[in-house]
Amino acid sequence: MPRPTAAQLAYGSATVVASTIAMLLLSQTSTGLGIAVICAAALALGLLVAVTVPLPRRRGRHAAPAAARTARAARTEAVRVPEPMPAPAEHPVHH
């Protein structure tokens, strides 16, 4: 499993703290079991948020050729000239 990025850690931690405080204030629980359930739910929510944060794209060996292909395709598309339409056939008009 890859190491978590700073953004994943920050978003996950902020989610755990904020959701724990919010759920404790909204539920107004004072029992140990209620607090434990809220903490577990906040940890699960924080983990979910940390996992779903988009990862930065890696610049590997395939990044440059893909970028070159995209640039080449854009140039080809920009230079492409549409084919001329054939001229309408002239029909003699009979009066």
C-alpha cells in the first residue's frame, strides 16, 4: 500500500476531529459506550475521506510520451482541412 500524502493525512485528521465534535454535541451523549461509538464512526469517516482524496499524478516514464501524443494529435487536428464539397450538378431548365 502506498504511503499517504500530506493532503490525505490533513483531510482525514480534520474530518475525524470535526465529525467527533459535531456528533458529540448533537447527540449529547454522556455514556462511555455512546462516546466510543461516536469515536469509532468518526475514525471510519476520516479514513473514508483520506482514501477518497485524489492522489497527485506521478510523472513516470509513460508521462512524456502520452503528453507528446496528445500535443501531436492537437496539432494534427488543428491542421486538418475539410474536403471541399462537390459542386452541384447543373441541370438544364426546361420552360
